[in-house]
Amino acid sequence: MLGKRRGRSGGRSANIHLRSTKIFDQMPWHLPYNTDDPTEPLDEEGVRKIHETGLQIMENIGIEFLNEEARAIFKKAGCKVEGTNVRLDRGFVMEMVKHCPSQFTMIPRNPDREVIVGGKYMLFGCVSSPPNYWDLENGKQVGTQEHFRNFLKLTHYFNCIHFACGYPVEPVDIHPSIRHLECLFDKLTLTDKVTHAYSLGTERVEDVIEMVRIAGGLTHEEFDSKPRMFTNINSTSPLKHDWPMIDGAMRLARRGQPVIVTPFTLAGAMAPVTMAGAVALSMAEGLAAIALLEYINPGTPIVFGTFTSNVDLRSGAPAFGTPEYVRATQMTGQLCRFYGLPLRATNACAANVPDGQAMWESMNSMWSAVQSQVNMVYHAAGWLEGGLISSPEKFIMDCETLQQFQRYFEKEVYGTDEKDLALEAISEVGSHGHFFGAEHTQERYTSAFYEPFLSNWQNYEAFELGGGEWTAQRAHKMYKKILADYETPPMDIAIKEELAAFVKRRIAEGGAPTDF
């Protein structure tokens, strides 16, 4: 019966898929914990100035809210509302921000895949929303449901991916009115990790909420009692929030589900050309929406998302992984720690193919996330062309680096106990031996260092004899092997049938309205 809780077949141990794969031994599922101190380019006065500027923007200039319900709520809260413009008193904003939890847990249909957001935890999510697909064999193509499903399989396969963002590639071959129904059925059956709803219209959000509830075998009360899913909303910079995203955010907030608020501030285009001005604008846009959601339901889990980068002022094209992007992320991290908010950032790059540019820009983005104590990294694997292309080769190349960051955080790398200091081994080897054969080395032979699954550490001659394949070529072959090795995570048959029946009914009803 609809809404009745059912047992999960096999219990917790049967649900988790942490086997060593046939293709390579990957690191086990775990939640990385960032042990580094943050990088803080701003002094205390700099943080205060950006904070003060953000408050002045909200008080004196105001934020445009195109959602009439949101404006009515602001008016009830005592904010000044004139047309679509809302001006927020600083006392009101700061009081609402205090309600935000600094840490919370999201529980997907497989509770062994729950994730902790906040504190020093650092989680990685798959690429999301590009309309195009690119691989080494076929080149650039418009995204399809087959591409979409293949990315979901990668998302489930890699233990270093902790949550599923939006659509890893937009399946343009599915009509927009029913796309969310087809896609969420795929997401909820092809992976068992925490998932996401697009805030792109009332029907889409409500359908996804119901599908996540069904997939978890939950009553409505059980669904509402804990975070089970999330949405991400963007402001329409400068200084504007549109109707559908605010509508979706309010719907999730009322049910206690997390919302990531991510202003889309590109310096030189939708934000001031200076990083301080761009970050101040970003904070004003984000805090205004956060104040709304916390007024609706105090304690709603909120993550502040930074997407502040710059544009190429010669062409207007977005640029990512730049020095400015790194500093803006670090500065936003300081502000989020000031407010006590969890932080989301992006593994972003502007490269068109998975080449050297793609990886150095992505590594700049990732290091800035580490240095800023980011809690959720969106698009952590697979992003190209500033978010217009998803690539399976880039996905796999990124997962190699994500695993390396996970290893970097492990205490074994920097321990200083007696065995780590290795004085006895140094004495044994002296000045004329080597450490390959030392007992200290032999005891740690298989676990001392990170073992890559994609990097090639052979010399050139061996590399050439082995076929001379460049990194993207090796990643492409691995992609094909992963698809062949993939196993669908278990789901109770009654739950799957109920989920399929819901999708079938909603498709018959027409899904969500569109303008074509």
C-alpha cells in the first residue's frame, strides 16, 4: 500500500556494494575528512568588510524575488517589499542564518551510503547538467538517455563519488515534460547514493520528492523526519532569484530537506570585476534566500554554494580553475566559516577535451576546495567546456585525482609515531644499504603508498612497448570495461514496482507542463 514502509531485502550488509572490482582495486567507500587548516587570504578586517558590504546590498539595494509567495513571506517577516524588490534588515538576516545547522546527515535508500555534510567532511558528486556528451570514440554529441544511464553507472561504480548531482548529462531525447520521471527512475534504480531534485517547476519537485520517498520504502512522516535528498538553486545574478528555483527550495525546506544556495557570479559579467565585490554580491544573493528558507522552517539544512569565477574579458567566455577562481573560493570559505554554514564548490574547468588544460584547471579547482574546507564538491568528476560537456574519460581521470585527495587526507601519510619515524630502520640500513629490502619496508609493501588505477608510471620504453596510450585513451578503455562490469544495486521488488507504477501514472497524466 502506498506510503507503507517495507523491509529492505538482505539488510545493511547485503545492500552495500564495496567489492573489489574485476578491473582495478579502488579505495573503499568512506567519507573523506579534511585534516588541513584552511587557507585564509583575508584578514579579520577583510572578512568584516565583505560581510558589511553584503548586508548593505540587502538593506539598501535589495534583491529581486520573482516568486510572489516568497515576497508575501518576506512581507510577513517585516521586510520592505516594493514590487519584486525585497530589502532585508541585517538583524533579520543574521537571526535567520543562526538557525542553519553547521552539520547534518543525508540518508539515501541504502542507509550504508549515508553522508555527513559539514564540519571537515569533504564529499564528491558527479558531473551535472551539461547538454552535450563527448568521448574519444564518438566526439561531441547531444546527450541521450543512454549516455545518462552510463554516467549513472560510473557514479555508482566509483566509491569516491558520494552523491548523485542532477543529470550527469541532459538526456535531450526524452521530452522535457516527462524527463524528470524517466531520469529519476533511472537514478533511483541504477545507483543507491543520495540524489537530487531540480527546482524547475512545482510538478517536477513534488514528483521527485514522492519518488525518493517510495524508493526508500518510507511513510511521509519518515521522509520528513530526516534529510533524504537535496536540491541546488542558483540566483540569476546580479541580484535576482527567479520563480521556479525559489518555489522548489521552499517546498524542500517545508519538508526538512537540504537546499544548496549557489549564486552564479562571474566577475566581469554578472558580478563586479573585482573578487571582493563579486564575493560580496554572492553573499548578499545567497544569504537573502537562506533567510527566506530559515524563516519558513527554522533549522532547514542549508549549504552555501560558491560559483564565483571570472570571464575572459576579450570574449565574455567563462573561465574556471583560474587564480581568481581559487582566491574567490578561499574567500567564500572564510565567510562561510564566519556564518557557520557548510560550503559547496565545483571541480570546474573550461577545457573542451580531457587534456592537460582540463586537468590543471581541475586540480586548481580541487586544491581551492581543499584549502577552503569545502564540504560538497559539485561536478567532481566528468565536467568539460565550462559545464557544457560531460565526458566519461574526464570522469575517470577525475576519479583518479579524487582518490589521491582521499589518500592525502589519511593519517597514515603523515603519522609521527615510533614506527613512522623509522629510526630503527634508518639505523639498520645505514649509509651503504637501501630500504627496498628492509623489514620496515616489507611490512608495508602493499599499503605504504597510493596505488593509481589510471596513471602510468612506466619508463618511456615500457610505455611505448605497451601501446603508448595517453591517459584519455586508457580512461576510454576503462570506461567500456566498467560498463561491462557494472552491477545494478539491489532494490526490493515491491518498491521497484510501486516506483514504476508512479512513473507510468504521472507520464499518462502528462508529467510537468512545458511551453512546447
